Amino acid sequence: MAKKPQRQLLFDDWSDRYDMSIADVDSFPFIGYEEVLDTMVLKACIEPGQVVLDVGIGTGKLASRLSLPPEKIWGIDFSEKMLAKAAEVLPGAHLMQADLLEENWPADLQGTFDRIISGYTLHEFPDEVKRSLLLRFSQNYLKKDGLILVGDISFSDRGAYERCHKEFADSWDEEEYYWCAEPLTKALAADGFSVEYIQVSECAGVYVLRTQTA
């Protein structure tokens, strides 16, 4: 059996205390966490019968807020233990283990989704990988008039990024790639998206993406 990557082991280990750790909303990087999830749900404008893919579903904290029956929710995560936690709160949801960096994702995901959501996941990847993943979502998994919503550790511009980097130096993870809306929104526009960005707290924001042909 192949050895699990270190990052996957970290999230497996974190699964039992994840919900407790993010409850500390006064500490970086989870300042504004609950408001980010609420904003994502509001902006998703979910309608009855729609189908949602949650990328990096974790313990199901975001997906469980959607006004949808669990069978309309699909979720992927690379942590088996995170998925086990999600199954407890979303019985009947379609949960699958997958590494976002792998070329082949589960074949069952090949259908199209009305909404693709991702909360506090994509900061694991450099900006060029974020862009590549978002294009992959839109081209292969999103309905023509669908929406992609990303909530994550994010800053309005480089100035805000650097100020928070200095303020939260002790808890800043130098191995992660936090979002910076300026210039990333321009890069995403060049990739064919129209982007709405909402700064929710000093270190968190929500991106609402549509394809420009939608």
C-alpha cells in the first residue's frame, strides 16, 4: 500500500478536532470564518432541485448549510477521516476521496453541477494551480449558467496581504498560498471568468465566478 503524503496525514489527524479549531474565530486564519460560509450560501442562491459539488468538503461544515437534501450534494476530499466526519452530518450525500492534483478524478463526477463550492481549501495551492483548477471546474463540471464560489483566506490587495503577514507572523503558514484579490481577479478575468469579490473580514473573502459566456 502506498504511503500517504504528509499533508494528507496532517488532515486525517486534524479531522477529530477540526470543528473545534475553527471555532476560535478571533484568531488568524479563521477570523470571519462563519461569515464567509454564510456569504457563500447567500451568494450561491440555491434553488430546489439543484446539484452542488463541494470541493474539499472536509467535515461538511459548508455543505450542511445548503438548503438542499443530502442526495443533491456531492463532495470530494483527499482525507478519508474528513469524509467520514462529513458522512455523519450529510447522510446520503455522494462523498468521494480524490486528490485535486491528480489528473483523473472519480468518473462519477463527470456530470455537470449547478454550483461548485470550495471553502478554505484552495489556499493549499499556488495561484497558477488555483487558476488551473478553477478552469477545470468550469470546463468539465459546471453547467453553462452555473456558479463557482470560493471562500478562503484572502486579502484585497498586496498592501493588505503584507500588513496581515506582519501582524499575524506567528500563526502565518509559509507553506500555504493565501489569496490576494488584486491581482488575482484580473488573472481570472483573463482566464474567461467574470469575478465578484467580497472582503468579509481582514483576512477572508469570497469569490463568485461565472464564465463570461454564461
